Amino acid sequence: MIRAEFFESNGYLVGFSFSGHSGYAESGSDIVCAAVSSAVQLTANMLEGFGHSPELKVGENVIECRVSPDNDASQMIKMLREHFESILEEFPKTIKITNSEV
């Protein structure tokens, strides 16, 4: 299962962390993992492209991204969370979404 954690501070979404595999299919053929990976990379690139200077930590099967509290950045991260909620509806038991106050 993919573990998707979203970080919130003072009402703003300020980051996310993703790890694990969905288990939907074998590694390399898993469309859920591909969708999640693509959306995470797109969001990180958009945060960078729009000047939010994300702090990224990438490791073996894990990525963490944090930004300073900002309405625009928060909206981008919110859209990512909504995207994962849509994936979860279509592919149940593949993603666990949590929120943490930081």
C-alpha cells in the first residue's frame, strides 16, 4: 500500500510524503504506482516552477516535499491530495491517505 501523508500548518498544506507500493500489480507494471509517481513529480516541479522553493528529500521508495506556508502552494498540494482520493476511489486499498499537523 502507498502511504501518502500530507502536512498541514496553520490551515495551509505545506508538504507531503509518499512511500510504499500500491500492490495493484507487479513492480514495473503497476498503473497506480505510475499515476502516483507522475502526480508527485508534477506537483514538486510546479511548486519549483512557481517559485515556492520546495525542500525535497528523495530516498529508496520515498519522497518528501515541504514548502513555506502559502495559499498558492497549499492549493497545489490540495489538488494532489484530491487526485489521490480519486485514485483511491477507483483502486481501493492501494493508498492510505493521512494528514499531520506540523
